[in-house]
Amino acid sequence: MAVSTHWVQQFKGFSDTAAPGASPVITNDLLNVKVLHGQIRPRNGLSNYNSITTASSADIIGLFHYPLVSGTNQLLRMLPTKLELLGANSWTDVTGTALTGTTTTRPQSTIIDDTLVFTNEGEDLPRKYTGSGNSAVIAASTSPYGKAIAGYLGFLMLGNVSDNGTFTDVVDGHRIIRYSDDWDNDWTLCNGTEIVLHETPGSLLRMIVLGRDLMCYKTDGLVRVTWVGGNIVFKQEKVDFNIGFISPLAIRAVNDELHIGLGNDGVLYAITSSEVTPLTYDTLYKTLPNTISLDKLKYARMVDNPEEAVAYLFYDRTGLATQLLDSYVAFNYRDKTVVKGRLGKNVISCDIHKPTSTSPIDVVVSTLTLVDEFDTGVATTDDGTAITSYWTTGPQNIGEEGWLTGTRLIFDKPTGKNCHIEVSVASDGSNSFLFPETFRITGGSSDDDFVEVSYRPPAIYGNFFNVKIKFKSSSLNAGVELRRVGLEINQTKSSRTRPVRESDSLSL
């Protein structure tokens, strides 16, 4: 029998709109894996940050990474009524006067003049924290209330504003920006000086600097604000984009030239100074049950790990309480790959933290009353909840009908570790994966860089074949990476063929 091997390698991630077999390196089904340099590995788990297991007094609604000019990097967390600072093994209250807020408050922050300035969605006047002592209101309480905040060319910008905190007292306040270059002394200098984002009627959600521009994200569009000085001071221009955005905290600057934001159509967009383009036409609402409205995404939050060039969007797919998030989509903006996953713990907020100038960046999330590190190499579970991780090759078009007689899987050798995988196969568009078999990948002491697993199911006839690799939930998983998959195809009928039985199916 003439057997040929159909190799799949340099994997590119997930797409739920690609036609079956359209791209051999794109899959329509994966969960809780990472694509790094074309290879697949299971993601790591969640673990208590700094090993702190003492629960907070209320849900943690915000996380702020605060790098100071001195080189000290601080991490703060916001509760509805408190601001707390991370210490060596505990959190310290640095609130000052109690805050006002709820578990659904979506706080924003910026750094200006080496000071962390934040707003709790306009529940209180903007606050500042200088790295020591307690937080305090800015400008001796002369500033307006604001739901959006940004530092821009020495100006503190407050958007979606109110004079008294009711957000009904300023005509068109939801699309107004007020600003001050004397932001911590006297905002009366700015009375009557404001920017009205008049190009569209929608509300202002977020402001983020992009190069020399301030990008103003609205519910019905995007406006570019640019400082020009003189009598005009600021000019504004509507960007050619009519979709709008849905969540203020699902928009993120990933570098000086690129933002990533979640549109109110459920599509992730890349934003540069000149254009807005979809990262993928795949929409998040396609992954949601029909009973979940797209409006649920207004509580979604995004964080970016620049060391991996990956932006994580955390969102709710199952209809939890309004502020709780149980799933994520990760976009690698260097490799243009997409993966998705589910969390073993519900989260509310997220940010990065770099404890020292030489330490790696940590992605941190709040699991309601605790702060956890996400995808940490020391955890194989989500705080004790097992992680289901798998990858499918997607339907591979072998060109002509034939018999799948085996599969070769090439892994980077997990030196010094034993890893477990489960392999199964489906054919011709079937959702039933058959003939599951478990393998142990042993690192051993060989000089070889790779380990090959040979999967030999009963021969299956078809035109498209889809191989599923499940990384078994075990403390022995660490270190396994899938490099390539080879489907062994025979165009001649095999004597190993047997009918497919219902008992062969694998339920995951």
C-alpha cells in the first residue's frame, strides 16, 4: 500500500468563518491553548499573586499598574469604596476618604506628571495617588466629574463630564472633554474651555493617546483630537469608521502606533492614526448562546502583554452577573493569530504588572476578591479548577478520497517531564471524534530535540480529516509543545477498516 504523509505545521490559530479546509494551518476549534512561533501548547493556569490568599472585603473592580519615574513599580486595586496598594505579602488601604461605587463600576486611570490619576466612572471627583500616603481629590475639588480620563501632552483630559456628578447638568456632557495643564491646582482656568465632540451624537467612552493624537472612542464612532495651539488649541476630525465601541475597558494601546478595541458589533479592530481595520471578521457574539445579547460585552476588559505581543480580551459568554467574565480571546498582533479560552474562575478586572525593571511582565486579573496571575508557569490549574485544553487541526483536505491509517505528532521534547495527551479523529465534517487514545510523552535523557507520537486508529475513509489533540489535565503537562502533525493517507482500501460505532465517539 502506498502511504503518503500530509504534514501540517506553522499553525496560525483560530477562525470561525474560514471554510473547512480553506487553510491547513487555521482551525475552527481550539480551547485554552497558546500559539507561539507556530507551535501549540496548553496555557498555564491562575495562581494567587504574591501567594496572597486573604480575600478582599468586597469585589475588586479595578487594577492599576503604576510605574514611577524613580523606577518603583506599584500595583493597586480598587474596590467599590477602597483603593489598596500591593505590599510584599498583603494589601494596604491607601484610600483616604472612602470612595463611592458599585461592583459594576468601570474605573479608568492615567499617569501624568508621575502621578496616578483615576476616576471611578464619575461616582466621585477624580483622585490622585502619588506613590505614598493616601489618595486625594485633584485640584482641591475644583475639577469636573468625568467618566473618561487621559493625560495628553501635559494636559489632563476629562471626558463625559458633569459639574455636580449627576451627569444631567451639562448639556451634551456625555460627548464633552474638559482639560487643564494646571490640573492639580485650579480648573477654573478652563471654565468655558471645552471640546464638544460634535461629529456624532454618541457618548464618549475612552480617550487614549496614539502618537501625537488623542483618540476618542465613542458609542457611535471614533474622533481624532490633535493639539494645534493658538486660538484653536485643539482640532478634531472624525475617523472613517461608523461602527462605534461597546466597552470603555475593552480598548487598549498595545504600543505607540497601535490600539486594539472591541466594536459594538463584536469585532476586534486594529486602530492606527490613519485607519481602522478588523483584526478578524470573526465576531464574539457567534460564540455566545442565543440568549445572551451583545450588550453583555459592555463589561468586557482588555489587557496587553507587550513581551508576548498578545492582547487578551476577557468577556462573558454564559450569562453571568453583569460584571463577571468567564472567557477570553487572545490576539497576537505580531503573528496575527487568534486563540480563545475559558476560565476556571470568574474575573472582573485585569492589567499588567512588572514588579521590577528586570522582571518579566505579569498579566494579573481579579477573581472577585483575590488577585491572580494569569497564564503563570507555576500553575497547571485555575486556582484548583482543572483546565481543559485542546487543539484540532481543522478539516484537512487530502486532495483525493482515501484512508487515514495513522497520524504522526511531533513535539518539542519536554526535558525532565512526563506529559499526557489524548488523540482522536473525525472525518468529512463530523463533530464526533473517534478512537481516543492516550499517550505519555517522556523527556528522557536522549540528545534528540523532538519526540514523535504515532497514533494508529482503525483506518477511516474520507476526503477531510480532523485530528484532535487534548492536553490532559494533569500536573505533568508543563513543557509540552506541538510542532507539527502528519496525517498518513493511503489511497487503497485497508484491511484494518472496521465500521464506526457510536461507542467510539469522544465526548468533551
